[in-house]
Amino acid sequence: MKSNEQKAGSAGSLQDVLARDVPASLVVFLVALPLCMGISLASGAPIMSGLIAGVVGGLVVGAFGGAPLLVSGPAAGLAVMVFGFIQELGFAATCAAVAAAGLVQVALGVLKVARTSLAISPAVIHGMLAGIGILIVLGQLHIVLGGAPQSNAWANLRELPQQISDLHGPATILGLLTIGVLVLWHVMPNSRLKRVPGPLVAVVLASAAAAIWDADVKRVDLNGDLFSSLQLPSLPQGNWGAFLTAVFSLALVASAESLLSAVATDKLHTGARANLDKELVAQGLANTVSGLVGGLPITGVIVRSAANIAAGAKTRASAVLHGVWMLLFVSLLGSWLGLVPLTVLAGLLVFVGGKLVDAHHIRELRRRGELPVYLVTVAGVVGVNLLAGIGMGLALAVLRLLWQLGQVQVQVRREGEVHQVRVGGALTFVGVPKLSTALAQVPAGAQVELDLAVESMDHSGYEALESWCQTHRKTGGKVWMEPLEDVWTRKGAIASSKSAVPVSSAPTALTSEGA
């Protein structure tokens, strides 16, 4: 029987919604509004496209998603990818790719393969996000300093000293003011004042300063209201290879980020657990709708979701209502957004991009020995492109796994007339040659005590041990060990599998097996 909290994850009384979800939805709305605009800027897309995606993410994913407290919308993690596709395909064709990627996500959700995406190494995911964060910072710093971003990371880095030496006064001051307020809000001790979202405070203060100062800086240009900004996507005129790459890249990265955010959100509350397949279908529906009406791609976003939960949200009504507030604000009060300088949004993005390089994740990956995978992924994303970085990270993760599978430890020592052999680590097909070399040290006809303290063993390791035992007994030798069938059963291994299966590493009892 579900607890009240679990039931509240998907439905709640009107009193609960009014008392908990309405205030939480306002907090999330105030966090999401400036971020949606900033992500549009980083993506090289019309500002309204990010607001459209914010509305669709709230209404569609909020209503139909499998993680009730997850908040979805445009995410910084896709900004660099979208920027590249817009440069190559144009905005209308990129919207078509977003819609098609949504259909791919729906198909994956219907096929119930959502959990397979969680097999991607966290080091690769964190490295991808960190690389994207670095690219955002390098690009948006130029806007903060009053200039324009270059075409790639190296060009941005190369031109940065010249940009610093040629500052554009008002733009630079407003951008740095935005970053300063965000940093101050981040390090400020918890208080009632801190309940107001930092991004909102920074954008409002810097925009007010620009208005009072009458600063001559570029401001947000929405080019009409929400409904006049809706536009149909168009298929590319040729260049279908790039279009299909965009479709599947967006589907892969958006799905992985959304599902990982859903899993992370589960750790922040005690309500109903996420249904990942249902969530993936909802994310796909939202991306299809967003692409069809001229919006950016959508993912689940952990920052907005954490703000939602911290503000007291108990049902999916909060996520839906944040989309409603955004729709009403953009429709009725959208002209106010024209007061926001672009350099202020760029300052917000510099801060957001910097936070994607998470020191906690780096320390954790270093402790687990996965830091090289993270660093290679970051280097690939920054130095080549997003897909190359992901591919390089995955390749190194697989090589690291194969290396670990070969880390079998075999110790052979003689105690009187008995040779003691201890096998530890992972006994898989990769480690069989090392095992055979060590066992060759045991003289024919010797008495052997074999201690299997392995962490994992596959069928190749099983057969190698069985074959050696049989051969050694035929020479007149004796082997004392736990029966291999019992070891195999305890490991829960599948005889036809070539993969390692974790097992207990407790010392084994020794029994005698006759020749």
C-alpha cells in the first residue's frame, strides 16, 4: 500500500496544491524564466524559442511525465550542440530535427529501453556537461566583455586577451555585476532572503541598473509576442546526413540527461519513484511539440527540479503551473523582457556554465579511478566537438573496463609438501593467460590447496580452472578446493556469458576432490 507521500507524487488534494504546489511553481517559474532566455542566447536561437520550450516542458512533461517532481525545459547541456546545428542547418531545420528527435524518444520509451541509457558511464556524462560548461563560459565571456563569441573554443580562448584589453564599459560592468550577484547569492548563508531565486535577483538588479543608468547596450528583442513567434519547422534542402546526425544526437543526449535527472530527483524526496519509460515518452512528446512550434529541445533539469522540491512541491501540479505562469507572463507582460540587456543574460550563463564543472563530481570520480575518462571526455568536447568527446569518453571507459577485467591476482607459494594457490580479483577471459602462466609453476603431481577469492568470474575463467584441475589430477596430483560448481552457483553466473559477475569474496572452504 502506497504511503501518503507516494500518492501525493501524482495527485493531491486542492488544499495541498494551493498550500504547497502553487508557491513552489512560482519559485520554479522565477528560476526558469531568465534561464530560458539565457539558453536561447547561448544556442544562437531567437530568445522566444527558449521561452516556448519552457512553456511546453512545463505543460507537457509536467502533465504526462513519469517523474512528478521533475521540472523540464531548455537546458544548458544542449546549448552548444544546438548552436552547431543552427549554424549548419539553419533554425527551421534544427526545429525539425528537435521534433524528429522527440519521436525517437517516444519510440525508445514505448520499447521500454529507458534504463539501458543509464549504462552510460557517469564519468562520460559529467565530462560532457563539464565540457559544455567550459564552452559556454568561453563563448559568453566575450558578450560579458562587450564583444561577440568566436566560432570555437580555441578561437574564443585566443581572442580573450584582446577582448579584455578592449573592454566595452557599460556592457562589461553589467555583466560582471550579474556574475557578482550570483556568486554572492550562492555563498550567502541560508536565510529568508535566499528563498528568492538568485538568477531572478541578478537579472532584475542588473536590468534595473541598466535602466537607471540609461546604458547603451543591446537588449532582449522578442520580435513580437508569443503567438506571432510560433513557426513551423522545415526539412533541410539536402545535407540529410547532418540532419540525421542532429536527430539522433539530440535524442541520445536529451534522453540521457533527462533520465539521469529523474534518477537524481528521486534522491531528493521520499514520494513516488520515477517511471523512466513513461518519463522518456513524455520528454519525446514535449520535444516533438516544441520543435513543431519553433522551440528549443527540452530535457529534465536537475537545478530547477531541486528548487521545486526545496520549495515544498508535492505533486506534478507544480511543474505544470510553472509552465502556465510562463505562458501568461510571456503573453501578457513579454514587453518587460525587452528591458533585459544581453550582457546580463551572458553573465547568468557564465555562472551556470561554471557550475557545470562540478568539483564534487571530480573528487568522486578521482576516488573511483574514473578521472581519466572524465578528462578525456572534457578534452574531446572542448577541443573537437560534442559527439567526438562522448565517443572518446565511452571508448576509454570500455578500455578501462577490459583492463579491470584482466586484473586477476594469482599467488603461488609452497608450505611444506603443499602448494597454496590463491586467485583473487576478476577471473575473466582477459585474465586467463595470466592464470595459466601462474599455475604452470605448480609441479606435476603436487598437492595443491586452491583458494578462490575472486570478485567475479566468467565462463572462460571457469573452464580454465576446471581444465587445469583435471590435467593436474591426471599427473597424480591432488587439488583441495571448494567444488567449482558451488563457486559458479554462488556467483550467480550464466555459463554462456562472457561478462564478469560480482560475487562474494569471502574465504572459501576447502574440500577434497578425488582424481
